[in-house]
Amino acid sequence: MAKIGFIGMGNMGYAMLKGALTVFSKDELIFTDVNTDRVMTVTKETGVPYTETNAELANSAKFIVLAIKPQFYNQVLRNIENVVKEDNVVISIAPGISIQSLKDSLGFNARIVRAMPNTPALLGEGMTGVCYDDKLLNFEEKDTISKLFNSFGKYRIVEERLMSAVTCASGSSPAYVYMFIEAMADAVVMKGMPRAAAYEMVAQTVFGAAKMVLDTGKHPGELKDMVCSPGGTTIAGVAALEEYGFRNSIIKATEACYDVAEGFNKK
């Protein structure tokens, strides 16, 4: 029996599989996907075997990762509900779908790990929020979960009530960062900078600024103040961002993201 099986080979499923390959052997992994061409491609690239059906995968792996979009959960859960056993651990990465609702769908007190990774996992730089009932898993199972989520970035254990907030903080927010990079690049292209140089300079600056927050432990406001010389260029730009609602637009985006994440579990 394989240790970890992945249902779904979209961006996140593939990122998790690639990360897992750095700490688990090919023989410990298995996957499936509805796209026949996709499974052939992934097996050719990774050497990891695949199964023909979701039920076959669930019968062949200890840990079952549901790497699919929320709208496909009901169908997939119906495929595996008669196969998942008490010794399985089901890992869900869908926003807004609670642990209890997954147990209800499977029809018994299944052991569920709920997680929210993000797309930088494709480069081993993901950030994942993870929650589960500590009492239901043994040390070896917790160690496997830790190894899996560390294999494609960092993770943090959180309370389940915070999982929609995790979706806002790290799951969806890379898109906002890409929009910021694109907008900054467009702005300096308007001032004559070649586009390739603009993307490189802005993206590296975002990367470096994020590393400053992580490595120094300083408050982001303190780091911002370190760049803002009195009467200088930066404080002028900061004032313009405040005038045009930069902070408020981020807060509003987060509220919209949160509402949708919470809504998934009410459908």
C-alpha cells in the first residue's frame, strides 16, 4: 500500500506531489486525475504510478489528499465513501469545507486533516495553514503530515475557525501580489523602463521586502518607516497610496475572499 495518494493533479496537487518526492520515495506515492493525458504526463515526469479511479486510489493509500476544487468534492466523496476506512487519514485542501461536513459526507467519524496551501508551493516556497484533531492521530501520522507540508514550503498549525482567514492571508493573496507587481511594472514602463527589467526589479524587491519581514522580525510598519526619509520620494508615494485607498482595497479584497470561503460550507 502507498503511503500518500493524491486525487487531482491540478496546480496544487502537482505541487504537493513534487514536494513529497523530496522526502518520500516514488513507491510511497500514488495519484489519479480525470484527465488521461495528464496522468500519463505526470507519471512520465515523476515516475509516480497512478490509479484509474478515485476508489482505487482510496483503497491503495494510507493518506488520501483531496487536491480538487470545492465544486467537485461531493462527486469525489461519493466515489470513495465506501472505501475510506478508520485507519485512513483524509487531507482536504478546499476552502470553506469544514472537517465536520467531510465526516458527514463520508458517513463516519473519519480522521480529517484540513489544509490550505498556496501556489508558491510549485517552487517549494508555499505557505500552508493546517488543522486537525490532535487526539485522533498518532506520532507517526503527525510526522508524515509535517514532512508532507514542509516538503513544499512552510506550514503553521491553526484552529479550524481560522481556516477561511488562512485562505485570505496566504491561499488567495498571491494573486494580489502578482497584480501589485504587474501594476508597479506598468508604472515604470510608462517612465521608459524596458518591461523585462521592470518585472525583474519589482519582483525581486517584493521578494526582498518579504524576506526582511520574515528574517528581521520587525513590524512591517517599522520597516516601511526605515525607507521613508523626511520629505523624500518614498513618503510621497506612501501618501499617494493612502490617498487612493491602498489599505482599504486590500481589506475589502480580504472581506470578499472570506465571504466566498465561508459560503462554500453553507452550500
